[in-house]
Amino acid sequence: MNPSPATTNTPPTKPQQSRIKALLKTMWKERAAYLFLLPKMVLFLAFILVPVIWAFVISFQEYGVFESEWVGVDNFVKTFESDAFHVALLNTLKYTVFTVPLQVLIALGLASLIHPLGRFSQSFFRGAFYLPTVTSMVIIAMVWRWVYNYRYGLFNYFLEFLGIPAQDWLNQSDTAMWALIIMSVLIPPGVGIIMYLAGMGAIPESLYESAKMDGANAFQRWWRITVPLLKPTTLYLIMLSLIGSFQVFTQIILMTGGGPGNATETLVHLIYKSAFRDMEFGLASAQAVVLFVITLIFGVIQYRLLYRKGEE
């Protein structure tokens, strides 16, 4: 009986062989570039790709240091049935909903104010707003922890100056999350400003001149020309901010520890506690997989919505 065409192992055709040879020839020709990429690829495989795959594997296990047991989807069921996970998810969504739009809008507004300035002034403000982004979040969180101090904090100093009673910002469940949101919004969005300025510099001046001749004022030129042409940049910044907001961790662990109660508990902080406090590595991995899926879903939704609007 002759084997069916679907089960035969047909050798590569001549066009396929020629493409493979051409690819290998090109790689050999550019071997210096690939050698420079090799250390980065090794680090990527060792510290990112392999751990991610391994986390997915142990999410189906009751994982221990010396022995492990396969439990199927029990860790995922436990995750979705956990009240702590629901609270952390809601807090993370609240943080995301308020910080992402404000960060992008502030970056757009500041970039719009900086762009008409001279070359020297633009360079100065670029450096001034970008400098905080290279500062460790640990240092920024410690500074803001002092700002929110009940007795000596800068915020309470201004409140008392205005005749408003001082607030224990980080130790009250109704103000702790808002304090973290305010902190994130007031940190200068240096990356967003730099990217928006680059995008504005690429817009042809002839468009503004034509609109000005048609009688459009400054705001109309900004709204009808600048904002629409910056949609690809806006999309990228929203995606970047969305991923960052879902991964908020440093300021949580340094400023509130997820408290008071669970008022500032977020998904990444919950994963950290599950893994390194409770030593439930399988559960923590399942929570991490769920966080990845949630972030992916929100990212795809935002991309499709904004991409369609950009195409209209």
C-alpha cells in the first residue's frame, strides 16, 4: 500500500534549498553582527525566555524545592476563587484607569508646550523632564514617602496652610491608593515627552501653514493636525503605560506593603507574597500567567480600538 501524500516526508525542493543556502550565506556574511548579538540573546534565553516557560510549567504543579506534584488547573481555580486576587485585580484596574490616561495626556500637553520653543530651550526641557526617569524608583518612592509623612510631609504642610486638617495618606484605606495614583501622575513622563517631541518634529510645517492660511487658530491646528498625526505615538505610549501600570510593585512594597488592609494590594505584589512569603510557587506562577493573559487582552483591545480610529 502506497503511503498517502500527507504522510510522506518529501525532501526540500530546489527553491527551498536555494533560500536556505542564501540565508546561511547572508548570516555568514554578517557574522560579526550576529556575534555582537549573541551575548544579548544568551542573556535573554537564560533570564527571560527560560524562566517564563518554566513559570508556565510549574503553574500546573504543587511546586517544592525538593519535590513537586502535578495538580492540573488547581492553582488557577484557587487563584480565581481567592478574595485576595479579586481585591488585587480591582486595585490594579483602578490604578491603571487613572494613571495611564493622565500620564499620556500630561506628556502630550508638556510636549506641545515645549515644541514651539527654540532649540536650546527644547534641549533643556528634554533633559529636565527625562532626568527623573533614570532615577531608581526606590529613591523616588522614599522621597514620596516623606512627602506623605503625617507630621513632616510636604502635602500636609500645604493642607494646614490652607486650613485643611492633615491626612495620614499612606495609613488610611480611603487615601492610600489615591496617594499612589497622585504620585505616579506627578512623576514627569520623560519618555512620553521625548517621543511626542520627536513625533511633532516629523510633522511637515506646510500642513500648519496651510491651516493657518485657512483661518485655523493655534488650538485648531493642534487639535486637527498634531493630535491625529501623533496617534501611532499615542498608541505606543498607552501600551507601554498599560504594561507598566499592571506591573506596579516597587512603590507598593516600599510605601504601603499592600496595606492598610488590602487597600493597595496589587497583582504583582500578591504574586510576590504568594511566592516568597507563603512559598507557594505553583500558585504564584498561576497568578503570573493570569496577569500575563489579562495584560495581553487589554493590550489587544486598546490596540485594535486605537488602530481603527487611526485608520478612519
